Amino acid sequence: MKNLVLWLPIALLISACSDRGHSTLDIKSPEEKVGIRFHLDAEGKPFYQSLFNDDLVMDTSYLGFDLNQAAGLKGDFEIIGDAQATFDETWEQPWGEQQFIRNQYNELKVSLQEKQALKRKLDIVFRVYDDGFGFRYEFPEQENLKQIEILDELTEFNMTGDHTAWWIPGLEADQYEYLFRKTNITQIGLAHTPVTFRSADDVYISIHEAALKDYSSMMLTANGTTRLKCALVPYSRTEESKAFIAAPGITPWRTVQLASKPGDLITSYLILNLNEPNQLGDVSWFKPCKYIGIWWEMHIGIGTWATGALHSATTQNTKKYIDFAAQHGFDGVLVEGWNTGWDGDWVKEGGLFNFTEASPDFNLPELSAYAKSKGVYIIGHHETAGFIDNYERQMQDAFQQMETYGIKAVKTGYVEHGSILNNGKYHHGQAYIDHFRKVIQLAAQHKIAVVAHEPIKDTGERRTFPNMVSREGARGQEYNAWSADGGNPPDHETVLPFTRGLSGPMDFTPGVFDISIPEKPDNQVNTTLAKQLALYVTIYSPVQMACDLPEHYEKYPDAFEFIKK
Ligand code: NOJ
């Protein structure tokens, strides 16, 4: 049933009540496909509703905060100002799916102030596009609200039906590396965003966030209802507050993408549009590329990251990969296990990783010169095991070293089992997010592109920092080598473009041509050759790995030609 019928009585009710203290404000997208109605209820509590093609897609959805050691910022408000604006620009991506992106929206800024007591102020800004909307909270500078400690963000997304949802669980031990669950909304426990929904009327909806910085990551809970609510990732093991903001300050954008066809979610650039423009200027030093690497051989167990007889990152083996890359037109060669720190139980002892000291059988100066002579560059690897303090102490030197040796990209890693890092901070909490920004900005200073594994989810940072080129942030190819449940089921990658893929480029590392797994003779990678090739088309990333071993590609020159071209 269409929901239009529901919107009209609500509209009538609101206007009938407007002289009794209720307030509403409406804003529509440029072509009026999407609409937002903002309200204050009789108790001065803010909420919104939203329309897509004249149908209600989100009903009464409350907004606000519970604060630590202060009254909640969620009611007793009056509207003290509202401003509407229109915006239309076309900006150029230095690299990406599309060269020019149109950023066209109508904006409503609602300024609220508490009527009693502290008279604290809160602004809510809505940007309404034809493919969805975003909104964020802004805390203006004021006397009675300076340091804001957020216990809970109360933002709701009150869906109009028990839609089908594709989601992964929040705060689990393997971060974002889960198979997507397909359930109704009422069965969602705690989910990371983006979450994708399909309504009975075939409206496709994705809820996520944009420009996540100086704040904690948003998850969603449903609690057996269709009223989804924001659940922030906690800050640390000991802190009760989940996020800390100083006024004047802003939250990330909460985003809702809306489409009549699932593919339209993929070609929506709403999240990029809600990020700040490029702050790095000319980034022509980064070119989208294909890479191979010393990687799959460790995952299938025929090589090791640790030193010893099977150590893969030796000078000799790296030269073999460099030769192969040069011969077949690949730009980068990833080398994992090149540095010291891998020899013990590195997941537990990540504080031992050294990011400038090569293992004795890996000659970095010689290899960087060799790579350069062949027109190839090495892609560095910084596995931190989530020991971010250890990494931050060494980062300056490590990035300087990479620049010195012509290393143009780094793959970072944060392997860790559980959702709390060794320093007590949460894997997707505000401190971790701050760490990520530091890495991106430091790398940019050295003209280095970042490909992050076990990352914070993508919220469109690549617009502002185009050296943040790709991430994992999902159950990737590696699970086919070693996961206890027999690898990724065949349909996994059909779900990824419509879920994880909506947040940004993904380093899935396709290209397995030899499906055998020597360590597990009764097992194999669940794929066909054609499917591995198709992944290069369906999973977007400006850096794409051909993850298999050179000798496996040599067996299938025709299929390999597809990757080369
Ligand atoms: C997990 C990453 O996803 C994988 O690509 C990498 O090889 C290992 N960590 C070791 O850093």
C-alpha cells in the first residue's frame, strides 16, 4: 500500500495544531522527488518525516541527545530561526567512477533554543537531494553548552514498514567482516551502516553517514520495531560518554539514499557531495592502478609473513614479483611481511611491529632501485594489529622512509579480535577515527595513497583527501583461503555492491585463478574464473589487485589478458 494516504492526515493534523504551539517547516529537493518535514511536537521535541516520490518513507523520527552530567538536549525547544538555501555546483573528481559530479540540493537550517532553564541552542541542517537527504546537528557557540559529552544520540529513522534489510552486526569480534544478513527490519539487532533496505513498494533505501570525523561511528538498532535508532560506538572501555564535541561543533551527516531501482543507489554520489571539497589540491601524483603482491601465498599457507624457510618477502621473491609486474604492465607490487615484528604471535603482540626496520632477508634500498629501473613501485605494508599508539610513534619516520624509497601507496592493517583495541579504545570509536584522519593527512604530506584494511568504514573522505583511495571493510577474498566456515558463499559478492560498496571503493583483492588451497585439500575457493573477472567490474576500486600467484596467471593467459586490459 502506498503511504501517501498517511502523509495527508498528518499534514492536516499539524496545520490544525499550529496555533497551539506546534511548528513545522518543509523543504523539497530541486525536482521535488524528496521532501523533508521538520516538526516540534507539543513538548518542543524535534522530529522529521520524509517523502520520496510523494510517498512517506520515514515517519515521525525524533532527534536529539542524551548528555553526560547535563540534561538531555531533546525537548522544550522553540524555533528561533530558519533559513533555506539552494546550492548547485559541478565538481571534478581527480579520479573516480565519474569525472564530474553534480552537487545540487536545497537546504533547511533550523535553529532551536530551549525555552526554559539553560536556553541551550542546537541547529539542525537538512540537505535535500533528488536521490535522498542528509542532516547533521550543529552546536553553535554559546554560554551554557561548551564541552559536549554525548551519552547517546537519539536520531531515529522511523521506517514505514518492516522492510527487507541487508546488514552486518555491530560490535562483533571481526569488525565489518561478516556475511550480510537478509532479514526484516524488526530482526535487526545492532548493525553497522550502510544498511540497505527494500520496501514492499520497491523503494530502495540506504542509511549511512558522511564526513565521519571528530565523532564516533553510527550503528543502527531496531529493538524489534521498525523505528531504527542511532547507536554510537562507545569511546573506550572506561568512558561512559560515546563522543565528545566542543561548541562550536558539528556531527557527521546522517544520510538516507533513496532510489526506485537498486542500481540507482550505486550511482548516487550523495555521500561524496556531503563531504568537504578537496583539501590537497593537485593530486596528480596518485594514479589509479593495478597491483600484484606477496600476499595470497601467505593466505593459502605456502609462504609466511614471519622469517624462516618459508618467508615470502625476501629480496629474491620480491624481484620475481617486480619482474612479473613489469612484464604485464602492473604499476604496484605489494609486499607484506617485509618488516620486523611478525615472528611471534603478532595479533597479540602488535606493539612489536617496527615500521622502518626491514627483516634481514629483505633489502629495501636494492629493491626500490630495482623496482624503479623496471618502471614499477613497491606498495608498502603497515600491519598494526590495532596497536595504534605504537604506529603513531613511528608513523612520521615510516612515511618519510616510504617517500625516500619511492613507495607511492601503503596498505595499512588493524587486525584485532574483539571490538576494543589494546589501548582500551573502541575499534570504530572517536579515537580510532581520529587516528585514521592522522594517517590520511600524514600520508598526503608524503604523496602516499592509503589502502586500509580493518578500516573505519568509508564515509566519503576521498573527496576531501583524494589520497584515501580504497579500503577493505568487509569480508574479502582472504576468507576463501582460511575461514573455518569454508570461505565466502557464492552469492556474497552479489550483495557487496549494494551494501558495503555504497560507502566507497573496496579493496576486495579479486583474481584467484587457481582455486585450490594447498593447506586444505578438501576445500577450494567457491568461484568460477569468469566470476573472478567479473569482480573487477562490479566491485569498484581505483586500485585493483590481481591477487593470485604469477605462476597461476601464466596458466591462463587469455583470462589474464582481461585483467591486463
Ligand atoms: C588482514 C588483511 O585483510 C590482509 O590483507 C593481510 O594480509 C593480513 N591482515 C596481514 O596484514
